[in-house]
Amino acid sequence: MTERYSTASDDEREAAVEAASLAVQRGELVVLPTDTVYGVGADAFDPAAVRALLTAKGRGREMPPPVLVSSATTLDALATRVPDYARALVEEFWPGPLTLVCHQQTSLQWDLGDTRGTVAVRMPDHPVALEVLERTGPLAVSSANRTGMPAATDADQAEEMLGEAVAVVVDAGESPGGEASTIVDCTGTQGRVLRRGALDLATLNAVLEPLGAMLTDEG
């Protein structure tokens, strides 16, 4: 049975964060707010939980979820061969609506799906999401919707689409962003925008121009 928690007061918020964290530790799915849209999350290091997440969304292994982290320093624990231009983007836009696809650390004991040796990482700019992540560690998080449906921008939409698949829904009101993150492929010498989102190409390249490492747009 899905439990729903408000974050309207400090006490309610603490109860919501604690409930979500405990559910993740039990291998269950949670809906949590982010700075872009609502997400559905699972312990990134629990293969069964990640499979449940993909099933809840109606996705296969060919569409692995990104991983949310609470600190930019966690990137180096999950990714290797991170180029300088990616680090410049992290410094400027994390926390925020930017997802970076990097080569994953080969020592990681997880199964996010058919990642082809990569991991997509983001640090969200939302206080409730960050509080949950600080307690759980990295979470596999995808937008809280069934595949093919619009992304949920509030808890009602997320619960309606995902229903009994999730154990806890954290309700923090309307998403402040409402637009998905921009995804940049950082596995090559030149970065590529894979999905256009909240950050446009000009904004990203304004940071990278001094480095001579301008992104191309394939979004």
C-alpha cells in the first residue's frame, strides 16, 4: 500500500525523508520531488529494485535510468575518465538540471540495465531530494511517469501513473522547474547534447567557450 507524506512543515518533511529513505533501504520504490519533474527512485546498487523501477515505468533494460547524487564529489566514485569540459559544467550547473553521461567505474557492483559501460549522473537542486540522497546514497531515478506519458510535475500525477508500484510518495507541491534535465554525453573528446531540456546549448557553451570545448547538439 502506498504511503504519502507532505513536506509542508519541518516535522512532516523529516517524516517524509525518513520514510522514503527506509523504503529505499528495503528495496522499494519511492516518488520524490526534484528541481525538474517528479522522479521515481530506487537504490542504484539493488538490481531487483532497479528492475522494479523499469517495470513500473514500462521500460526495458535498453533504457537504463540515470543516477542522482547528493554531492558533486560523488561523480568520481561512479565515473572514470571525466573530461575537463564535464568538470566545468559540473562546477557551473550542479546542483541543477544537467545530466552527464560518463564512462562508469568498472568496479561498481550494480546493474542499471544495458548501459554500454556508461552512467548518467545528476545532482538535483531540490532540498528534499538532496536530504533523501544524503541518507540513501546514489539513487537510480527516472521521471515519475509511465513511458510515453507526460512527466509528472506534482505528486498526484505521479501517484496516478505509478500507483501501487511505489511504497512512498513524497509530496512537495508543484515542481519548480517542470522541464526535464538537459543530457550531455561526456564520453568523447567533444561533448554532445543527447536531450534538450532546461539548459539550452547556448547557456552550456557560454561556460565551455573559454576552454575551446564547445558542445554539439544532437538533442
